[in-house]
Amino acid sequence: MKIPFNKPYMTGRELHYIAEAHARGQLAGDGEFTKRCHRWLEESTGCTKALLTHSCTAALEMAAILGNIGEGDEVIMPSYTFVSTANAFVLRGATPVFVDIREDTLNIDENLIEAAITPRTRAIVVVHYAGVACEMDTIMDIARHRDLLVIEDAAQAIMCTYKGRPLGSIGDIATLSFHETKNVIAGEGGALLINRPELVERAEIIREKGTNRSQFFRGQVDKYTWVDIGSSFLPSEMVAAFLWAQLEDAGSITEKRLKIWETYHQAFAGWEKAGDLRRPQAPTHCQHGAHMYYLLLKNLEDRTNLIHHLDESGINAVFHYVPLHSSPMGRRFDRTQTKLEITESYSERLVRLPLWVGLEAHQEGVINEVGAFLKKPSLY
Ligand SMILES: *Cc1c(COP(=O)(O)O)cnc(C)c1O
């Protein structure tokens, strides 16, 4: 019996809605299902405007254009993140400035942001790692004082909150992912969430190849033409129909994942107490959505050995990001002033365990194998 790291969850209505979209005969984007998804995202997050995109990567690229990020600008972000967080801004000619992460949440350390700001800084991109919120009050304060844009990379943070406020609704702009490895999926998919009304019109234009097509269809302009830079960022109705089936169940998907997360968390409490490993930590004012469960081992060797041990038992556990500042592309920029000690240490010690709806039946096996590994006397 093999236990994969991820297994996409289907609600059972995906094909039904795709058939409905097919029957309607509108296959391009911005039809009935896209509208439903937009409304759902706006109501559940409280953002001003939601726009579906074909990925979170695409939404980040839109955010960079919308934020007028250009040549010579600097954008502050963690190094411990997915490449798209940085790539979207590099594509516009900007330089990512990497800041270290906090030991508890592995999120950008808000206390290190001020020191990284220069006259060229234009934006702060925060990543809510594992759906645990960054310290948004402090970050928004810094940004308001320095007139910087805040972009929330909320790829892992659907249905998560900070002090009761939905993630994606706090920064100026936010991005979501519906990639099949995330909690709510569409195969490939994403969304741009906008919280500043004055950015909405331009966002629609950028998403529609730089044209005013959306305004034209609403009857607000009488010609449909090229008015700005842009690209094709919108998904087809097939993707939106699939996503709609998932959004309808987003609450119950999150609940199911949280139960699995809690089972891991309780099972590993004893080993944490004994000093064998460290479990995820989240401030009480941050409600996560069980996007991932990870363990922090003592060092790289232990982490490598645990992944190997689990693999031999048919369990697929994985490490996570290679810090961007140490990647071949990241090293070219080298604008990071300080050593990113927590990033470097934690990225070597972190292992992600399988977490998917349906894992319940096999979870005890995963926990037992971690136990079998820890009990090896050579580790003590
Ligand atoms: C998954 C992920 C992305 C990219 O999402 P896509 O939809 O695959 O483009 C970006 N940032 C973070 C933090 C992610 O976890």
C-alpha cells in the first residue's frame, strides 16, 4: 500500500458543472460559472473585487503590473517561498530583496522589514506559509508609513483568518491558488483579489489582454480596444465550472483537513516534548486551514533519513522550498543584506507529511512510521 503525498479531492459535482457549462455553449472565460466563483470569493473574503486567473502565478504577474512595478524597483519578500512570488516581479525588471523568516510560523519576520527598505522599495510581498497569517497589523503599518504596496501571496491561505479577518482581504492586492496540490482545486487555477476600488478597472483591463472588453460588455464604453498592457490571464468556463463544485464545499473540505491536521498534531506532541522534533506553531489569533502538516527535525541528516525511512514504507513525504536567495537565479540578484539564518536552517530541517482528504484511513500508519524512525537508538 503506497501513501502518496497528495491526492486531489473531488466533491463529485465537478463533471456535472462542466457538462452544464458545455450545454450553455459558452466555453471562453467570464461566463456564468466564473461570475459565481467571483461572487463566492468576494463574499467569503470581503475583498472589493475577485478575478479568476489561470494560476496563482498569473495573479502574481497581474499584481506586479497593477502595482506599476518596474525596472530598478525593489520588492521585499521572504526567500522561503515558491519561485512565482519572486518571478512575477523579476519579469517586470524589479529586484527581490529577501528577508528572513520567524522561527514560529516560518513567515516573513515583520521586525526585519524596515531595515530592508531603501528609496527604491515599492512593495512588500507577504506569504502566509501553511495558511498561517503573517503579522499583518505591523506590516500594514510599515507599508502605510512608507507608502508601499502590500501584496498577500495567499496561495496556501483560502479560508484562513488573521484576528478574525479573512486572509486576502487585508493587503492592497492578494493572490490565491487552485492548483491540484492546494486545498480547493481546479487543476490549474488562481484568483486575484483586490481591496482598493481604484485598482479594479485597470485589473480587468490587464486580465483581458490590455483591452477594455469588460467595460464594453457592461455597456460602459462603445468601442472595445487596446488601452493598456496586459495578457490573457482568465481561465475558461470549464475550469470555473470545476472550481465552482469545489468552492461550494470549501468549508467542509477545510473541516476535514483540519481533523487530519489535529490528529497529527496530537500524535506528535509527546515526541516534541521529548525534544525529538518540533511541530508547527501558530499564534492564537491566526486560524489556518490545514494546508500542510510539517515537522522540523534536528538537522538535514535526520530530515533526509526520515524521508528515506518513510519512502521505504511506501509513504511519500517531501521537503519544501530551496530558499530563493540560494538558488542559481536568486544568487544573481544578491541584494540580501543579512544572512538568512532561520531560512537556511529551517529549510534543511523541514519535512511535509501526506495530508489529503481520505488519508484518515492510513494516517495511523504514517504516525507509526515516524515513531519507528525516532526510536532508532542511533538518533539519541
Ligand atoms: C502554490 C503556490 C504558488 C503558485 O501557485 P500556482 O497556482 O501553481 O501558480 C505561489 N505561491 C505560493 C506560496 C504557493 O504555495
